[in-house]
Amino acid sequence: MSYKALVEEFRGGVLENVHLGALCGVNDKGEVIYEVGNAEHMTFLRSAAKPFQAIPVMKQNIAETYGLTDQEAAMFAASHRGETYHIEALESIMRKTGITEEEILCCPTLPLNDEPKFACMREGIAPRKLYHNCSGKHLGIIATARELGYPTDTYWEPSHPVQQDILNTLAYMADYPVDQIEIGIDGCGFPIFALPLKNIANAYLKLACPDMISDEATREAVKRMTRYMHASPDSIASHNFICSELLRDSNIVAKGGAKGVYCFSLIRERVAFALKVIDGSETPWPIIVASILEQIGYSNQETIDRLYTVVPKEIKNDNHIVVGERQAAFKL
């Protein structure tokens, strides 16, 4: 069986839920050094692809050309939650670039976080394309297509030159043949890619170790993108979410995607991990990543502690009484 138990949840001492999945870790020699389940499991990156989708944006120096702040530039790799600071950054990008909200493919939504979502509902504010968690990525690709003289009204189509650049960039970073990458359509309408977990981990390792990237333009683009991610971690998700809490650690590059895929890499240790929770749940991520860091002897205990704040080991009921526990079920 290619899936193993990653997290178990107990209530009253009885096993209630098991989150199955697969994960792997790779080093800078191209070796799979950790494997739970099948490292060859084909996995759609979903929003975990955003740092790679932002590489063409970085190559065209969109942030520098339009005088974007670090917070604004970070939105190109973000799965934002619709907080005020997210929307203000996106609106500033539109003013500086001249892109209109109508040009964005994303469907109008309400913010993902409860507080801004309920505020919209109370105040009768209509859904907006800008509230969609992928809107920053879309603004970056529209700006890039325009700078290169490509059509902007079809920027999301798989055949569009910028989308083809993204596909080839990912294949290059992952050390995987481009013609073997499976292509689907993401929730926001963009092409999205499926690769084996080990190759996704390879790609993430190069985000942390850009010296492994031989192409100078790609290498410099990766350096800029990860700098923006570290400079503004709350832009990438929001406070009390795993991506932002990991990115507060300058030694970690991390990003998750829908349906249970999570990826992160360690700069000093020169290792990277990719995992897939097969039921699509995101709740187990912090427990899994914290356990990985503990098992490899990661030195920054504060980072591990923050993960257990995002999703505690203790399970509490609606009355805030401890009724169970979550625990990692795998050994590297």
C-alpha cells in the first residue's frame, strides 16, 4: 500500500480518525533520504506551485519596475486569507501597475478568514475577485504577460507563453521531464501540475538552495521570491496559519496547497520535504511538519512550538475542554 498513517486522532482514548498519506525528504545529492509511503506518488501541487509560478514574474522585475513593496511582491506567491492588509496590498499593486480587477479571471468570493468574511456580510459588501486567495498570483502573471507583449485576456490558458514558461520552469526545478508532468485546472482557473512527491521535494530544495540552480536568471528570480516570502510571511497566508508561521523562520521555505499537499525546505540542512494527506485535509499539516522537524533534530524549537500553536496536540470540544489528542503516527 502506498499510503501510511501520518496522524492519528484519539477521543477518550479511542482511535477516532486516521489521516493517511505519503511523504518524502530529499538531500542536495538527489537522494531520497526519508520515505513514508510512496515517494513516487503523483501529486498535484495546487497552491504549493505558487513560488514557481512567480518565477517568471521575478524574471521580468515586476516588483522593481512598478515600485512594489516587499509585502506587495510577496502577494505573487500568496494564498491570502482576505485580511485588510492583504486587500490593501493588492489594491496598491493594481494602482501601481494599472491592472483592473475585471482583468482577473478569479471568480468573486468573500475572504477566507472569518473576521473579514463576517465583516463583509455585516456591512453588505459584495464578493470581489480580489478576495479570492489566488488573486495576487493572477495580478503577477497579467503584469508579466503585458511586459512581454503577450495577450493578457488569455493569460490563464495552458498554451499561453507565460504558462508554458511556468511549466518548463517547474520541470527544470524538479528535475522531471516536462512531457511527463500531468496537467489539470486549479480552482482559480490556472493550469496546475502533478509530479512525483520526490520531484516536488527536489524543486523545493532549490528554493532553499539556489546555488543548485545553474541558470542565472532563474537562480536570481528564486532568491528574490524567497526574500519577499521571508520579509512578509503574513502575506503568504495570514497570522496563525502554518505557511506564515514556518516562514517566520528564515531557514525555512514553505508553501501548502489545496487537498492536503505541503512542501518545505531547510536552507542550512539542505534538505526538503513534500507530503500529501490523502484525504485532502489541511488540519494534520502542523502535526506532521512539527514531527518531521523533531525527528531530524531541528535546532529551532520556537518554530516547532509555533506549529503546535496553530494545531495543538490536544483536541478540545466546544466548551474548550480537552477530550482527546492528535499525534504523529509515522517514523522517518
